[in-house]
Amino acid sequence: MTVRTIEVRERVMARNDALAAQVRERLAAHGIWAMNLMSSPGAGKTTLLERTLAELGEPLDIAVVAGDCQTQNDADRLAAHTGRLVHAVVTGGACHLDALQVFDAIEHLDLDATRLLIVENVGNLVCPASWDLGETTRVVLFSVTEGEDKPLKYPKMFEKADWVVLTKTDLLPYVPFDADRAVRYCLQVNPNVRFLFVSATTGDGLAEWFDFLRRSVAPLARV
Amino acid sequence: MTVRTIEVRERVMARNDALAAQVRERLAAHGIWAMNLMSSPGAGKTTLLERTLAELGEPLDIAVVAGDCQTQNDADRLAAHTGRLVHAVVTGGACHLDALQVFDAIEHLDLDATRLLIVENVGNLVCPASWDLGETTRVVLFSVTEGEDKPLKYPKMFEKADWVVLTKTDLLPYVPFDADRAVRYCLQVNPNVRFLFVSATTGDGLAEWFDFLRRSVAPLARV
């Protein structure tokens, strides 16, 4: 039984990786930089994206694929902040996005008019880590309300992250969260990861986040 | 491919349900009331359990099975608060506990000396909802830092919950969280769910939580 399950899982993952490679190739052909944005439920993905679309949606030609278990609330929230296209993927209860869903979703986007694609994954610190979506960069949001130990408890997510964004920093005075220790735990599982600190509520750190996006997109600018 | 995966998944779930029934029968034979405690990462399961073990570990003969993806940090934290047995289950990256893990874990407990078994699931609002562990009651912790919309976005978890415990209520003044709306959303997906409100930091609401545990265990008291 177990062996059978693992075999099937391996075939599913191999198929996902093949599709992710196709997504990656397609996006590269259009000069698009793509972010896979992951976190626990409620770490602030959608709020950060709202601020991002309001500031950079037009200048960076951002398009969004918003994954959600059951609603398209996030996509609706985001669409209110931008004239840019936001495509909702409702996973029907599934715990992560897969490359096939992104492959299908980008059919609905105007890739020629997109430079930055942000894929908002399902809120989950475990499963999405295993699924390559064809992204250029993996960003994990990590809220200061979650406790410093999350990188040790959910190492795969942090091992594979390029950036960790500590969110809700405005709450630091009210929660027992040692940011230095959190950074140390992240580096323990992933010595190459880089950090940003933001509060979408007060705006602290958003300038650095916006700069990061601008810098990431610039090298791919089409002539 | 998809059909094959679904077939295997159905067989896995059927096997899980059969094992959960065995766990349930075994616990009932020992007069044990069992809670499956679930939430997002960082919603406060371990902190609430620390307070619970300190107050009621001995009087209610509590035993704990603590599930975690990769560490036994939680089990270690909990063991410091009780002379009672805390058994760690490290899932090796898996996103939920299953009935086989609980079946094996309770072998390590002294069931004759246990009245209340608390199973701390992996921090994840999606996957654990699908896995019956043989529990008597399902409790979902829902932190006020997560946003009111979580019941709509992760409905399966809330549909199957007997109790929702709103946690970190001490942070209500600092976060944009409308508790009435959160309750309404919970009731929308599950009209029978009941509520508690706690702050493990200030102690607000803990008396009601302790009463709930005392009342739940009382009817099963052995003579």
C-alpha cells in the first residue's frame, strides 16, 4: 500500500516538474520574472499584494495568479487595487498550487503585457514547498505573531526559500517574538536566504520591498 | 494518472478510517476523552497546552501526543510543564497526523492512567481536516492575527470542528480583526460549532477553557 502510494506520488511529482519547466520556459520567453509567494494562513500575503499592486501594479506590469482552497476572495480583493489582471485559481480544497494550475492560469493572462507575475499560493507552510510552479523566486512570508521556531518546524519551506519576509512588524511590541533568533533559525536551515522586514499596516519596510521588486524585474526589461 | 491517484487516495483514506475506528474503540474502552487540536502554524496550540498541562495535567490525567513535521520542540516544551507523558510524533515533513501514527503513539502512553488525551496536530489549516484520528472532539484554534476570513477560505477545517477557540485575544486592540464577523463566518460554514475566546498571555478566557475540559472529561470518569 505504502509502496504503491509512493510510486504514484513520484509519477505525480515528475509530471509536475515537467510542467513547471514548461511554465518557466514560457515565462522566460516573455521576459517575465515570477514569484511564488507562500506562507501560513493569515501571514499577510493578500494585504502585502494589495499594497504592492497599488504602488507598482502599473509601473511593473504586474499580473497575479491567486490560489485559494475554496473562495476567490483574495483575487477579488486584489482586483480592486489594480487595472491589471488577477486570475483566481480555486483548488477545491487542495492544499497547494501545482504547475498544471499555473500552466492553465497563465493562458488567461496577457503575457506580452506582463513583466512581473506573482503567484499567491494556498496558505500552508508544508505542502506548497514541494511543488515547483515554474517560478523565478520563492518568497516566504513569516509573521511575527507565529513564533520564532517556524523555520525549524517547517524546514522544507524555509530551505527552498530565496527570501523570507518578516511581516506584521508593527506587532513586535505586543508579541513575544525575538527577530534575531527568528533570523538565526532561518539561516540555520538555509544559509543563503535573504531577509526583508515589513508592516503593511504602518508601511514600514515597504520601500525596501518595492525596491526588491523593481531590481528583480529590471534585468528582464524588454527593449 | 489522475484516476489512479484518486483510487490510491481512496484506499489510503479507507485504511485511515478503519484505524481511527480502532483508536476510538481502544480509547473508549479506557474511558478516555480525546481531542484533536488543529490550527495554522503559530496560532498558539503549544502555548495553550503549556498552560493547560500546568493547571490540569495532574487533576485530569492528561496525556499528549504532539505531532510536528520535523522537530520534537513542542513535545519538549510540553514535557517541561507536566509529570504526565508527552509523546512526540515527527511526521518527517508530512503535513498532517494520520490514525496509524496515533495508533502507534498511544502504545507508548499509560492508558489506564489517562482520562484526557490531547493530540496536537501539525500546524496546517488544510490537510489535517481530512484525517480522522479517532478523536472524541475536534478543536480548531483561530488566532485573531489571521484575519476573519479564514473559515470561508479553509471551510473543511471549520465545517468539521466541534469547537473554535479564538486565540491571542490580547492582540485585538492592535489588529484589524472583527470578532463578530469571524464568529459569523464560522457559523456560516458550521452552524453547530461552539466558541471560546482565550489569551494564553494574559490568561483571559482560560477559566472557561479549563471548565470546558473538566466538563468534557467528567462524564467518562472511571469508578
